Amino acid sequence: MTIDTPRNIERPVHSREPFPRSKMLFLYPLPLLVFVIVWQVYTMTDPQRQFIFSSPHQVWCAFIRLAGNGELFRNSCVTLVEALAGFTLGTTCGAAIGLSLWYSRLVSTVSKPYITALGSIPIFALAPMIIAWFGIGIVSKVALAFLSTVVVAIVQSYQGAMTVEPKFFRLMQVFGANRVQTFKTVVLPSSLIWVVNAMKLNIGLALLGAFIGEFISAEQGLGHMIVRASGLYDMATVIVGVITLAALALGLSWLIEQFERKLLPWRTSD
């Protein structure tokens, strides 16, 4: 006995529907809440564990103390100013250099190994030299943040300029546009996405550069606060500093996303 089965049976298509926003707001803090509970339970009964790993209660008490006496705010402002200054200079100069390399294939070819070499050097290796040149003040931290971000901006903006489809250049030639007009009309708008992506990457790199400078030699800043606290085995203060750095990175990333929505409203984002 045979059973006739239709050949053209439509198979269900498994589509990934967007998750409800109300449930996402609940799920975002869930891993963090589980981690904090496990951390507190693990350390609450053992003083030695509290000394090594601290505890959520101790971290909260340290946060209240540092926020109350203004130390956390002062150090956060110093690190934020250093990172923002280096980020602005590095991204602006890097984007300008990367886009200008589009004008000359010879210059871009000659400069490529130098850019690659600069980008391959760990910023930690450059920090002692930069601090010796510019001192332990804010200038050396800005310089480290600048060096951390400029190469990424150069590479990203140059890649954006070189990935423009040739048909647009041929169209500009048909209209009789010169090289400057082609750059303003085609190359620059097409490279904006790459420049914005460089800004997203450079937020963390700028904070890293400023932190490394403060970590090696500084009189203020979150890096200085963390180094001093670690020397005193004050793990709660160290963790407060790390959390503050993460909060600064998240806040600056959010600002970049808002800027992207204004600059590129047609680009969809999750």
C-alpha cells in the first residue's frame, strides 16, 4: 500500500522575528545580576576571598566613599578629557590623512609600510618615551590617546575611499568633473560610513591610551587611582575604577551611535 504525498508541500520558513523590546530590557541586566549574586555568595563567608576578590558589598561601599569625597568624579573627568582630546585629534587627523591618500596612488603606496609599522607597535611600548618627551601631565596622555587612534582612522578612511565603485568615477568623468569635485561628490560621502566605524573603534582605543599613560606615570586620573589602590591591595577601589572606565566607554559609544543616526539616517542599526 502506498501513500500519495504531494510534492509541492511548502515547508515552513523559520524567520527570526525581532525580540520584544520589553523582554530585552529585562534580559540585559540578567547576566550581570546572576554574576553579582554568585560573586557575593562566593566571598561573603571567607575573609581571604574578600581580600583577593573583594565583594559587591565592598565595591558598593568604595563607590559611595569615592563618589562622596569627589575623588571618583575628579579622576573620571581627567581621564575623559584626555581620551576625548586624543580621540578628536587622532580621528580627525587620521581621517584627513586617509582620505587625502586617495589623491595620489604613489604617496599611498610609499606611506603604507610606515602606517603599518606604526600601527603594529604596542602603545604600551611607546608610553615611556612619550612620557619622557611630554612629561607626566595631560599632554603625554593626549599624545598616547592620539597615537592609539590615528592609525585606525587612517586605514578605515583610506579603505572607504578606495572601495568606491568605479562606475561612479566614470559617471563623474562623463559630467566633466575634476578631481576635487569627484572627491566632494563621490569619495567623501562614500567614506563616511568607514569614518564613523573608525570613531566607534577609537573610543575604546582612546581610553586605553589615556589609561596606559596614567598607569605608568600620572598624578591624577582613573589609571592613577587604580595603580595606587592596587599597591594598597584595595581591590574594591580597583574594581570601581574598572567599572567607571567601562561606563565611560559605553556612554561615549552611545554618543557616537546618536551622531551616526544624525549623520547617516538611512543606515539601519540594531
